[in-house]
Amino acid sequence: MRQNMNLTMLTPSTTLGKTIAVVRIATALFFVMFGQYKLVGAGFAHGGFQEYLRGYIESTAVSFYRPVLANLVLPHAVFFGYAVGAVEMFIGVSLLLGIWVRPASVLGVLHMLSLTLATWWDPGHGVPAWRYFGNELDHLPLLFLFVIFFVSDAGRQWGLDGRRRR
């Protein structure tokens, strides 16, 4: 009877681990795609990123983040454009292979926080609070996924992190 109870108790966690692994891999594919187009083509680093930055600086970034974007990132926009692509590619490959998932998740949280701070005021000033959060539906769910990947140590299931630890 005790063995049966232990098997029943393990089934949900095994199912949960597999579900998180599937979501991790699906998220990885998006980040590989995002990183790839930024690294392979010159359009993002040599123009597109600067346009995004100018829009963030002029209107959508939170006030304390604007000087960071204007004085640090914009003067070195080509470097940071490629760096964003490299970070997204690292996150994608790491999640796909299930290796270094925790460090990649920390980078993912920081990347999503950066995007959230850069785009927070996009709905405008003085609108209802739900509009700001609604505007961030591209960033906040991914941020929460990275937290889940970190806390669950998501690379253990169907990933190289699990094999490294054996």
C-alpha cells in the first residue's frame, strides 16, 4: 500500500516536470528565433535598435531608466543591439538544451525587466493602472516563466543540467 501511495504522489510532480520542460523548450524556440534575426541580419543592430531606443527615451521609458538608455545604451547602440541578440540566443540555446537554465533564467528576468521599464508609459500618463499591465503582456508572462524555470530548476527534466548532476 505504501508503494502505491508513493507512486501516486510522484505522478503529479513528474507530469509537472514534463510540462515545465515542454514550456521551457517552446520558450527556447522563440528566443532562438529572436536572437537569430538580431545576430544574423544587420538591420536590428544598425538601425532598428536605435529607433526603439529613441522611442523609449522620448516617451515610454520610466523616468529613472531614461538616462541609462540615453547615456549608456544609445551611444553604443550597435554593440548593445548585438548584445541583446547574443543574450536572447544564449537564453534560447540554454533553455533548448536544458543547460545552465538557472543563469539563463536570471538573464531572462533581467531582460524582461529592462523591456518593461523601457515600455511602461506606452499607454500614456494618467490612464487606469490595468492599461500599463495590459501593455506589458509581451514581457510580464515571460518574466514569470523565467521565475518558474529558475525555481523549478527546469533543466533537470529532459535537459543537460539533469545529466550533469548525476
